[in-house]
Amino acid sequence: MKFSIAREQLLPALQIIGGVVERRQTLPILANTLMVVDEGQLALTATDMEVELVVRLALEGGNAGETTLPARKLLDICRTLPEAAELNFDFEGDRARLKSGRSRFTLATLPAQEFPGTEVTEPSAQFSVAQGVLRQLLEDTQFAMAQQDVRYYLNGLLLELNPDNLRAVATDGHRLALSEASLTTGVETPIQIIVPRKGVQELLRLLENSEDEITLQVSTNHIRIDTGRIQFTSKLIDGRFPDYQRVIPANSDNVLSADRETVRQSLTRASILSNEKYRGIRLMLQQGMLRALAHNPEQEEAEEEIEVDYSGDEIEIGFNVSYLLDALGAVRGSRVQMVFADASSSCLILPEDSDQSSKYVVMPMRL
């Protein structure tokens, strides 16, 4: 097996798959990348047994074959070679010789047959979607995923395929983020899958804000996304996601409307003197005015007054200020609506424009 490739072609591919290469792997083969040369193409594969990435590169010439090489060592070599360098690979037995200019490297290989493959069953749904659309759904919701919760199904993000839209939902039990995009999925009945945290993070690294179409496949235990050059596969979390519709508050007359950035900056300032552990902040709603109060065990206090459009009931309610700031940071648009039922109910945060495709729910806290 022999082939030559330009550094500028190989380096970005190694950087892409580097995210799933296991640093503290139980299997030595998981520290390697599978390299397959066939029909004028080099395919690089990395996996951690949960997420798999395959990057395909065009090759001129080269002898067909397959083997595995240490992924991080290869990345470091490639990164430190000069720009416009040409890399020449020659494989023999359990050794790989790499030449580039006056540099020579000999790397140990492991048999390609030992590299774990991902068996994906026949897809139950398949459709095309713009990269930017899927990326925006993930960006708008991923911050609300739980981290290492015993309710393992919360440590991921729900993708719900409906006949006429794709919806992303994340919750950690204290707040919820929902975003949806109108598109034809081809499914007749809704399908719900839970993508694990690492899969979501890798997708955010891979997807671009572009109109380029990608293919999304859903099978019993996996999600697969193909951009044409990169193939991403992730196992799904086996569990039942909570009925998120029950958590979203019903309409109320207590609707606050304000400039999103003004509210966000005021809460950020007030949060400086909130309790570092509980991050509590008290909101007081009055006619045309929102007051935010924070204090901490050192008896330090912060108070912010914001002029808002509000004509509902006077309400005093406590929240984790970090959750409010996360939601305000995710809302797209210059103005925001905050809907309150009463002093003991969750707050619903929405973009003020008519396109309310994103919703954020924050549960109150006792102060």
C-alpha cells in the first residue's frame, strides 16, 4: 500500500476526525485512524465506539489497501511539517514509512481487521436538510442538555421528526429549550431520537452555516449524517424523553416585552453579586418596569431597573440567573418576550417577532 497526498489536504481531515479519537482508550486500536485507499480515494475513519467519523479525500494514483495509524502522532507530524509539503506513505508489514522533503518517520501500525466497524440497520427515515438549518437547531437548544444526570436520557438532545418539521429539544429538569424548522421529512408518524452530548458537540464542529444539503438518516440505534465528504454516525441514547409539551406554559396576560440586549446586560450586572453556588436573582414586575435584585452571603446587594412594556399583574419571582442569561443569549432577534403566569410558575421566553420557532422555559426557584 502506497500513496502520496498534500499536507493541505490531509491536515484538515485529521483535525476533523481528531475530536472522536479516544485519549484514554481501553482498546489501543481506538487511538488509531483507519486508512483505506481504494479507487482514487483515501478514507480516514476514527471512532470512540459511540461516535464515528469518516472523511473521504481524493487521491491521484496510489496502491489500494488498508491499515491503521496512530491518529494523534500523525496529526502532530502533519501539523509541524511546512506548508505545501507533500507526504509520501509506504506501508510494509506492521510499519509505515512517511517521507516528506528531508523528514523521515516510521510509525507502528495495527491491523485494519481489528478496527471496530459501526453496523447501522436499515434507516426508518431519510431526508435532506441544509447544514445551516440543522446547525441552528442544535445551537439554539444544546446549552439546556443535562451533564451526567442519573436520568441518562437527559444527557442528550431530542430530535423529533414530524411530517412537516424537524424539532430539537433539550432539558436538564430545571429549564427547557425548544427550536423547530419547517421542512419535509417524509415520515408519516413522528419519530423521536435522543442524540448523546458528544454526538451533538461533534455535529456543531462539523456543520457549517451554509445552504449546502446534507443527508440525514435515522435507524433503530443510530443517526447518520452525510455531507458528501464527511460521514458522521452516532449511537442513540436508549430511553424515553419526557413529555416536553406539558412543561411549556400556557398563554398568559402577564407578558413582558423588552430589548433583549438591555435585559441581558442588566441581569449580567446583577448576577455579579448573586450567590455563587445557587445563582439566585429576584425579579419584580410592575407597570412598565422590571427590577432585578441579587444578594449574596457577604450581604452584598445589586439592583437593576429596566423600562419594559408590561401592563400585567405585579409579580415577584426568583430564578437561577444563569438559566435566564443562557436563554436570552440563545434568542434570535433584537426584542424578547417573557411570559409569566404567577409567582410560582415557569417563565416562557420567546423572540418577539411572529416567527416564534424557538421557546425557552425556566423554572422558578425559592429565594
